[in-house]
Amino acid sequence: MIDRDLASVSIRRQCGLIGLNRSSLYYQPAGESEENLLLMRLMDRQYTKTPFYGWPRMTAYLRREGYEVNPKRVRRLMALMGLQAIYPKRKTTVPAPGHKRYPYLLRGFQISGPCQVWSSDITYVPMHGGFMYLVAVIDWFSRYVLAWQLSNTLDGLFCRVALRQALEQGVPTIFNSDQGAQFTADEFTSLLEGAGTRISMDGRGRALDNVFVERLWRTVKYEHIYLMDYAYVPDLETGLHSYFQFYNRERPHQSLGYRTPAEVHFA
């Protein structure tokens, strides 16, 4: 924990010692009414189990749980959380007007080593009295989490910070993401183009396009976030720092032959 009254060690130094981003010390979780926060927590858990649930099924689920909610409310809260059903659709949603459209490049692409394909995504993180957003950059071959950042808004700054941190460790051949405004923004794509990376983007609602990040979110939430039930942002950031160290360097993956992501990534 950070001690603001400790005169002998500065806040900057205390944050550095525990690996905490100093800006997060001043974050306040984004808020909603207590009832809406409860509904959002329920929807987050259900969506983590069944990411193919859109607002109609989510509305039915909440009603079965005894909550008299209307579809309009569920749609608004799911949009606020950044949740959208994952399933194949014949027609996909285009990026925001004015942004370049990028094709999906990974169909049939053979991945044989680290730094060939990276991907990124954003997830909702429930907290007492509010919520945060978490972005991560992951290597598809090794499942290694290269960088992550927290934010209490969905502006694109925290995504760009995470991308810059990841690019300090290498440059991928292809970078894949969804068509969210954070990833289609010129400020984001220019970082990748400047590094010589090819940009790949999912069709919205396409199943399996970003499957490794979806699996990461399920793992992080069930193994850490839901168990810890954080109330304060600095505690959340410190906890995630420790968890991602564990995930990368200690947690064996069945799909990696029970090796850790770090063992595969740095082999």
C-alpha cells in the first residue's frame, strides 16, 4: 500500500518500488448507481461464461435472476461496459467514419514463433462502487502478455500507452484488434505503421478472430479479479501487476505443453 504520510519516501519512489503507475494513484473508478453496478457485475460474470450473449439473452438472464430490467437499459449498460455478443454475422460493422478500414489478415496464417502476431483488447473490470477498463497486448504464439494498462474511461490514451510499452520489447509482423475506436484511431494505427507492422482487424461480432485475448480475460477474471473484489484502484493495479507476473512466468499452459508463456516467448 502507498502511504501518503510517509515523509521519508516520496510518492514517486513508493510507486516505483511496487511497480505501480503513479497516475493510477489518482484514478477514481467510473461510477453508476448501486443497482446498475450490481447488474453490470452480474452481466460481466455471465458474459465471461457466455460471450455469445447479446442484449436479448442478457435481458432474459437478468429477468430469470429476478431483476425487472428493460432491454433499453441492458443495451446501454452493455455498451458502457464494451460488451458485444461474439458470433458469426453476415454483415459486419465498419469503423468510425473517417478511419481507414483494415482487412482481417489471419485466416490461414501459420504462426510458428513469437512476435509474428500480437493482438489487443479491452475488458471491463468490476470494483466496489465503480469500474475500470483494462487493455492488454498479447503474443499469439506464446500467450505472453507484453503490456497492459488501466483506465477509468474508454478514451484511447491508455491503449496507446500499452502499445508503446509492448513495442519497446519487439515489433510484430501483424497486429490484430477489433474495430473499436481506440484501435482504429490514427494516433494508434500510426504507431504500428511507423514500426512497419501490418494491421489486421476483426469483423465486429466475428467468432474466434481474437480468441486468445478472450481466453486471457476469462482467466484473469476467474483466477484473480473476481476473487480479490477490489475497492481501490492502486490495489487493483498492484494486484494485476503481481498476477501478470505469475501468468507470464509461473502459470503453465496446457496448450503450450505445460510450459509458461515466458518459457515459450524467450526460448
